[in-house]
Amino acid sequence: MRAIAIIKSEHQNLAAVLYSLEQLIAEIDSGKQMEFPIFHGLFTYIDRFLDRYHHPKENDFLFPRLLQRAPDTQALILQLGQQHYQGAKLFIEMLKALSAYEFCGEGEYPHFRELVLRYCQFERDHAQLEEAEVLPRAREVLEDSDWQEIDAAFGENQDPMFGAEWDSEFSTLFNKLVNSLPSPVGLGDAWK
Ligand SMILES: [Fe+2]
Ligand SMILES: [Fe+2]
């Protein structure tokens, strides 16, 4: 059942990134200059970890086993799987909006802002739904052999920003982010 703690911890890391995105938007709203590299860094983190590691492990291991042991969860599993797809699609829209903002200038900010805030709310709601509905049910119905498989899959995840061993290509990005981002993600001053 180690996977439950890993999933919760990954959700907490994601929540910290989403919080930072929202705070950065609030800072821009109050007149601070947009810093594109920070957004590129956070978006790369989201792409690498959430869409390439976290969600696929849920899709490939946790959800199928839960569906097998508790067929009444079918509608929920379907909904969450669709949300993974919708979130990835929304992410691409947000990335395109960042690119347009960077290239075309201020006029693109409202669209970018709206997408960032929508994305943050969407992913936060998604993780909350998993924690409220999926994890308690999985704890209830999954068997030891299921957990061995799921634990092994989630144990392989290495969070590129928060994990003990992140990919070397992330080390520069990580250093830059922790020094420029507010707590709880970074070492910068807390946002006021
Ligand atoms: Fe998920
Ligand atoms: Fe999740």
C-alpha cells in the first residue's frame, strides 16, 4: 500500500506547483514583470512528471486493478481517465498561450491568464476526486498481490523537482526555480 502515500505526496507536490502558478499570475496582475523562464520551467515539470509519469501509472496500474476488484467504480474510473486526457489537452492550450504571449506581447496575457487559472483548478479538483473516491476504495478492496504490482510501479517514479534523485537535466532548472519561487516550492520570499 506504499503507493497510496506516494500518490498523496505527488499530489502535494503538484498542489505546490499549482499554487506557485497562481501566485505568479497574481504578481503579474499587480504589475510585476512576466518572467517567461519560470513558467517554462514549471510547465516542463508538469509535462515531465504529471503527464509522463504520474497519470500513466494511475491509468496502467491503479485504475485497472480497482475496476477489476470493484466493478461499481466503472463510471468513476472512466471519468478520471477522461480527465487525464482533458488535462493534457488543456495543458497544450496553456503552453500555446504562453508561446503566443511571449511572441506577440501583452495583448495575449488575458487568454494565458485564464488558461493557467483554469488548468490549476482543473488539476486540483482531479487530485481531490482521486483522494476522496479512489484511494479509500482501493485501500478497501485491493489485495496484496495488487499492491505489490502498484507499489512497484509507483516506486519507480522519480519526481524531477522534488524527488531525491531527479534527472540531471533538471538540476539547473531546479536550482533556478527554488531560488526564484516562493515557499512552499522555492526558497524565495513568501508571497504577500
Ligand atoms: Fe489522476
Ligand atoms: Fe493522481
